[in-house]
Amino acid sequence: NAGVTQTPKFQVLKTGQSMTLQCAQDMNHNSMYWYRQDPGMGLRLIYYSASEGTTDKGEVPNGYNVSRLNKREFSLRLESAAPSQTSVYFCASADRGVEKLFFGSGTQLSVL
Amino acid sequence: QQQVKQSPQSLIVQKGGISIINCAYENTAFDYFPWYQQFPGKGPALLIAIRPDVSEKKEGRFTISFNKSAKQFSLHIMDSQPGDSATYFCAASIEAGGFKTIFGAGTRLFVKA
């Protein structure tokens, strides 16, 4: 029972490089989320997808794009990475809205 | 602005003691208040949650106390154990039709053996 799987686990980028963080869930959940976690800031919502085919901005969407490829997969893209995007990124899914979010194990991203 | 304020930032408790983490919120539209537990290198996991129609919810050693008029809620961990050492996040959201969960800044709990 894998739950929510994120790849990669670690990544180092240079300023201006692009990359895509991948997320897949095997629980047949409708909604999926991308959060970033920074010390002293808790978790902040970047983008979410309420259902397959829809995406919406969260609290801190600037500098990011997302794709809900199908019901299972939700990817996060950094087009031109900046040092301010150094963070730990978590993907989450839920069966219904905000009730019981299931999180992946995170991607630690450093932008130099 | 921080919609959910959590304190303390860090907490050290002796084994067997009571750990108390407090949170306060501003938006009276919030109607679902979960607590998440996170171990190092892992994602957060739902620990316990409460809705504002009750003042207390208990699950094992974990209890949420909720004060709607004060817009405050707290997590009590009774008989704290070293295995409880983790980061705890309170959160708030609007459940019906909502998809945005606002998290507190987190509390790092260390339980001394």
C-alpha cells in the first residue's frame, strides 16, 4: 500500500533551472495538493486540484505551475528556479476536500 | 498575515508528563480543526480532529480542547512518551466544499526519557 509517492526525494538546482516534481497516489482520491514547508512557517498551500481536470491557486502560487495529468498524478513545475524556492515540498491527497490529508514523504529542494 | 497562530515553537517535557500546544484562529468561518503529527523525514499525518460543535475530543492519550468564543483550541498529550517526540501542526479549514487547509507554524516536541 504505497499511498502518496513523490519523486525525487532530493534535488539541487542552479538559479534559473527548471524541474518538475512528480506525485502519484493510489487511493483513488479526488483532490490533490502541493504544499511547501519552511522553518517557522508551517505548511503553505501552493496549488490544489479539487478533481481531475481542475486546478486552483493556493496561498503561494507565484513561480509555480501544476498539471493534474489524471486522477492519480499531480505534478508541480518550477520554470525558473529561485533561491527563495529552496524548501521541502509535500504532495497530499484527500478523498473529500480538506478531510484527512494523506501526505507523501516530501522532496527536499535546494536552489543555489 | 498568519491566520492560525501556534505556540510554543518548541516544547520539552519529561516522560509521563503532559504536553500542551495551543492554537488561535481569526476566521470564524473555519469549521474543521485537525492536528497533524510529523516525524523527521516524513510527511505529516492526521492525528486527531475536531469540529466546533463539541468542546472536547479524546482519542487515547490525545485530547483536543476547543473554545469557540475565544477562537482557541489546544492539543493535550497525556503521559507523554519519547515516541511522541515529533513536530505537531494545528490547522483550520472550511470543510463544506473547501479545499484550503491553513496550518500553524508547528511545535517541535521533545519528550525526555
